Amino acid sequence: MQLTRKLIVNAAMELIEQDGVEAVSLQRLASELGCGLVALYNHVPSTSALLDDVADAVMSGIAVTSVPGADWQAQVRAQARAFREIARAHPRCAMVVVSRPPSSAAIVRPAEEALATIRAAGFGRAETVRILRAFVAYILGSLLPDAGVAPDPADDGDVRRARLRAAEFPQVTDLGPELSSCDHDADFEFGLDLLMRAVASLQPAQAAC
């Protein structure tokens, strides 16, 4: 097996998804790949540089399907879904992306496209940045169960709620079946629709005409 930077980055991504970013070290990767540490240094100068490469690899995988003539809301929805799709494929690596400063065009480009779409809708400078941050926060928040940062609300929900007193928590116990089931895609689209409506309500009147 020929050692390449791409092979090393892929191995790092697998390790992050399996054990978390804290498990990544060049020594651990050398052991996983069955090579010497010096051989690894020939391709990756440091763990920090490797994590930059991981972030680049994740963001390079974003594929936005543009619809000619689509309005700004349709474009924002498409961009949000594309980011979520690649982030769901690599949830823990997606957290690496937002934890590091932008280090490549691949990382910055999705933000550039989203900012351009929002500004073209007539929003001001501050509003544009805040809207982008709101979408990023929402998308990343929806990924917390996939990343192992928060429990999936559908996991063992009945067991936990069985220990609650109905008189003290009437809503939680009454809505137990609904809380125990979870359609991640439907939940995401519901939240995305709410966010889009809120953002659209702020759109300058002259831009909406």
C-alpha cells in the first residue's frame, strides 16, 4: 500500500468518526496504517495540519444542486440541505470544520455562496452574517445526536419517562409516544421551514418586490 496524503486524511476521518477528534494523533495513525512515524511526517507536518485537511475534505464534498431561476429562499434551502447531507455523512468531522479557522478555498466557498445569496435578497451586512450564523447553528444543532454529543430523543425514551411521575411531568408523560419516535429528516425540514419564514419576514420590502 502506497502512503499518500489522501489515504492519511481518510484514515483520520474514520478514526474521528469512530473515537472522536481527541483520539487523533500522528502516532496513532502511523499504528493504524502500519507505517513509521517518519513516513507519515513526509506527508503531514503536524496533527493541526491534518485536521485542516480533514475540514477541507469534508467541505469539498458539498454538492449544491442549483435550480436556474430559483428564488433566494430555494437557493438557501438547497445550500442548507447540501451542508447537512455531507455533515450527516461525517458528523464528528463536521464538528472539526467549525472548530478550526478556515484554511482553504473549499472551506470558505460554501459560506461565500450563502452570503452572496442572502445579500442578493436585499439584506444588510450585519443581517446577512447573522442569518448565515443562524442557519449554521441550526444545521449543526440538528447533528448533535449523530455526532454523539447529545442523545437521540428516540433512544430508550420510554424507559426514562417510566420513572417520571405523571402528576409532576404531565406533558412529557402524555406526549411520550411522540417524544419516543423521531424522523430526523422531517424534523429538520420542519425547523428549516420555520427558520426560512422568520428570515423572510425580515426581508427588506424593496428587495421582495
